[in-house]
Amino acid sequence: MTQTIANPKAPLLEVIHLKKYFPINKGVLSRHVGDVRAVDDVSFEVYPRETLALVGESGCGKTTIGRCVARAYKPTAGQLRYRDAAVQPRGTRASDATADGTDLATLSERDLIPYRRNIRMIFQDPFASLNPRMTVFNIIANPLKIHKLAKGKELEDRVAELMRQVGLRPEYMRRYPHAFSGGQRQRIVIARALALDPRLVIADEAVSALDVSVRAQILNLMQDLQDQFDLTYLFISHDLSVVEYVADRVAVMYVGKLVELASTDNLFRKPKHPYTEALMSAIPKPDPRLRSKRIILGGEVADPANPPTGCYFHPRCRYAQERCKVETPPLRPVGDHLVACHFAETLDLAGIPAVSAS
């Protein structure tokens, strides 16, 4: 099990040595010739009522992790230990299930049913994730019908209440998705995710498809709902300015691996991994006093089907040494960070200074 930064609470979710490989088949006989290592031995924890952000470039594996946690994908290897006293597999005592957690990676589709209620997803494109032939009422009510939690007048009242909670007027429930704006459609998606009273919500680029003016509204809504319903968020995003606003902790990924994890303030002010430093330099800074030189990474992102030896980042790292080319750095504690870099203690990396009150 990975070493973690001390936290007095037991984690709601433990991701332990998670791997998800997609096979590469070629030829008439579809011969297996290799694998795309979308997620390659990733471990982290998510604590109750916190927001943990997964960040990185497109293709780094963050969305794949979210879909593995939701069991839309079955992991190739590793564990997904989920702790909730209210849910346990058949034949297991609640005390046992809560103490050790239930490994979602090994459950059958039938045994996953109660966990489908507790772990829900908010998708990137609100229009693509809504059935255009279903009314808003049917979209939000569908999870309640599937799990047989409400029907008739009770179902209609529940949908109306969910719409009010996300800032929509209940009288619009008979309309279709095309009649709503992008921000309103994302509110519908959020209402559907909340219909089953989940504990863990996976937000996969939840605001990236929205206008800047609407993003703040949706982010504020999500934070209000988190306080109201004691939600835990796994927030997947490539937008670090959004992550800085919403996240309690940030996990940085590069080519399927976790390279750094720390509290949001520590990570943004004093990164320990060269890749994190490069990401920080790309964030627009409105205050001229805080502007720094952009770090342009050379080369291309490593191919997850044929990654380099040693540290995956070493071909693009300006601090790389011979050791980086042959030895894979483990994810280890360095101060208040977990970082996968051989020289994390000696590097003096630039982050984003806090804006002073003056």
C-alpha cells in the first residue's frame, strides 16, 4: 500500500496500485501485440467530504481512473477499496465491510448495484450525456425508477425537489434537453447524479464545456451541494485555475502515473515535481507582479503503449540526470508532498506566489 500524508480520518476510497491497460490487436487474427497503459500503478486516497482533484494533460489517464472507480471500466489490476457502513456486499457484516473497505474492482455487476447508488458521475459534455428523446423529468427520475426508490406522486415530488436544489424551475420538467442552455443542462446532469443520495461524486471535466461566466455558477453550486449533502468529490480537470478554486488536495498525473500529490496551497505555491512546475507556469496570472516565464517542455508526451525507461518524464525534463533514464522514481513523502522524483529534495521549483493583501 502506498505511503500517504497523515490524516486523522479513515479514507472513503482507497485506490491501491490501480492499473488499466487497453489491448492493442493487429492483423487478420487480431493478434495481441501490446497494451496502452492508460493507468499504470496509481495509488491515492479520498477522504470524506473533501475534493480531490486529478489533473494533467489530455491522455494522462485521469478520466480512465474516474471510470474505473465508477466501475464503468473493470481495472486490469489493483484495488478500489470503498468504505461505507450503509453499504456492504451480500454475506458481509457492516462492521467488517467498513473496517477494511469493499474492493469494488472484484465485485460482479450484481454485487455492484448498491454501490451504483453511492458513486455517481457528472460528465464533461452535458448535451451528449442527456438523451435528447427523454424529458427532464424522465432523465432525473430514471435512476430512482431503476433502483425502485420512488413512484407516482412521490417520484414527481422528488424530481421537483432535485430541480429546485440545482437552481431549475420544476415546471420545466416536461421539457427536452434542447430547450435548455449549456449551464442549465449541466444542472440537469448534477440533479440526476444527486437523485440517489450518493456519497462520492466523480466530476469529469464538469465545467470545461461551459462558458467562463457560467463556470463560476456551476462551481459555486457544486460547493453548496457538497456542504448541504456531505458529498465527496473526485474532481477531474485540466484547468488548474478551476482546480485551485475548488480542490482541497491535488494529484498530478503524467502518462498514466501519479507524479505528485499535496494540498492545493502547498502544490500551487511550492511544487516538488518538474512537471508540476511546468503546469504552474502555464496558468494565466492577471497580476503583473506574479507573472513568470513560461516553461516550454521540449519533445512529445510519452507514448503510453511504449513508455520510456526510468522516469516517464525524463525526455522532457530540464533537470533530468542519468539516474532518471534508468531508475523509475517511487511515489514517496517529501515534506507535505508525495512526489515521484529522485531529486525532489534538492530542486528549487517555482510555483504561484500567494497574492498579498497589499
